[in-house]
Amino acid sequence: QVQLLESGGGLVQAGGSLRLSCAASGRTFSYFKSWFRQPPGAEREFVAASSWSGDTYYTDSVKGRFTISRDNAKNMVYLQMNSLKPEDTAVYYCAAGLLRGRAYVASEYDYWGQGTQVTVSS
């Protein structure tokens, strides 16, 4: 079965950078792989997605600052986060699945990691 494990979260000052990694086990080559986040006291929201072939999608608030990438040979997906803002503070989750709908809908994903905390201080 597919399992996902996030890493790379931590505390960073506003304007700084972090790179999140998601290691997958099991067969995920053809899966969409995405990042969602859940700010304190808020619902989980879409951040970025990558198709099996490398097409990428971003929520408007992170365009130009975040970059999603994947290495299918290593079964990894990454989220490079630059110019971080306090409002980026959240638990970040890696998700994967064979999507039948829209990439920004959380219920489309079959597999989820446990999350990694990102805190951006001002």
C-alpha cells in the first residue's frame, strides 16, 4: 500500500525559505502528487499539485514563491518555498492519488502523509 512521509518543516523568519520533501512507498508513478496545508484554526487548503508527467498547479497565494517538483525515479515530491510569509504558517501535508476530478479538491486524494509543521515568524 502507498505510504507518504513528509519532512523538512521547521521555524523560519519571514522572507526565508524551506524545502519540504515527501517520500512515497508503494506504486505512485502515475499518481498526482500534491501539497495541502492547514493553518491554525482553519480548514485544509490546496497549495500545489504535480501530475505524473510534470504539469504543475498552484493556488494563487503561493504563485511565484513556491515550486512543486517530483522525481519519479526516487518516488519523491518536493515543495520549495521561498519568500515565506507568516500567513504560510500551517501543517503541510503531502497527498497522492489517481485523480478523477480537480487537483485542488482534497477528497480526490487517496493517500495522505501525517504532516509537517511550518512556522514563519514575523
